[in-house]
Amino acid sequence: MTDNNLPDMVDIVFDLDGGTIPADYRFALWAALLRLVPRFAEEKRVGVLPLRSTVNSQGMLLAKRAKLAIRMPTTFAESVASSLAGQQLDIAGSSMRVGAAKTRTIQPYPTIHAQLVTGSSDEVLFVEDIGKQMAELGVTGKLICGKRLSVSSGQRDIHGYSLVLHDLKPEASIQLQYAGLGDDRQFGCGIFVPYKVITGLSED
């Protein structure tokens, strides 16, 4: 266990077989996972990493080697893996089959990024809030705020920015990957993964 009483976390990565899914799949995917693993509703630290896909005329086309990666406390990772492997997910009318699961340990990379971190629409306020959240975790590092992004289900909108954190000490990198930043981890927000190249972003 890390400092700040964060539980040890791990990524459980499943093979995924499917075609086109809705562009706003995040909400339907979480609902489908809850049907199979009701315990997820009680675990605030569970996060579903964004799926690798490309936009087409019908929605989002899954990559050939797309994976379903779920970050969760290690204490119940094994039971989740057995519950989901081999299941069929109904994503708002689109079907995805969940294959075999593998465990991926979280490594202390000095540069990590999240596709979308929720927060204020004002970039200055967003950066200030990120600084406060990092201070609460007891970590320091530099950040690069990227594009303003949003996802919508038709009933709910989520807004934020892409975010790169760099020059992190090993302990800070692990803390941030375990805890995440912002809200809505279940919809793929605020989940950090290793990032090797920093391009196309403006530094604050």
C-alpha cells in the first residue's frame, strides 16, 4: 500500500472482440460491466481505461487488438477476471465479447498522461485545481495541459482536458496512477498511463 492509504492497484486487461460501438460508448460500457460485476458500484477507485478505436460513419470502430483494461484494487482483481472472461457485453445494442484476462502491474514511469481529466472549463482554474489535488496526495511534478475535451451520453456531459504529468519521482508516479485525478474514473477519466513522447501540447 502507498502513502495516503491508497490500496495497491492493478490493471486487468482482457482481450476484446467486437466491431463498431457507439461514439458515447463509455456510459453504456460501464452499465454493461455493472450488470456482470455489481460490486463495481461500491468501488469508487475502479476505472475503465478508454478503448482503442477509430471514428467511422456508424460510431467507433474497435482496433483489431483492442483491449478492455480495468484498473482496480488488487484485493478483488482475481474474482473480477474470472467473472468477466468469456462474457458478452451489450453496449447500447452493439456486442463485444470479453476474452482471456492478464494482469498488468503499474510501473513508475516519470511521464504519464490521461486522455481526459475532469475539471473547470477555465484552463487556469483547471491547472490550479490539479495542483491542489497533487498537493493533497503529497506529490510534485510538472504538467502540460492539452486540449479541452468532452464526452456525452445525451443525458450527461463530462468536460475536462487531456493532461500530461512529467518529471515525476517513482513514488509520485505510482501514487498518481493509483489515485487518478478529477472524477468519473468509471467513464475513463483521470486514469494515467505511461507516456513516451510529449508533442502538440502547450506547457503552462
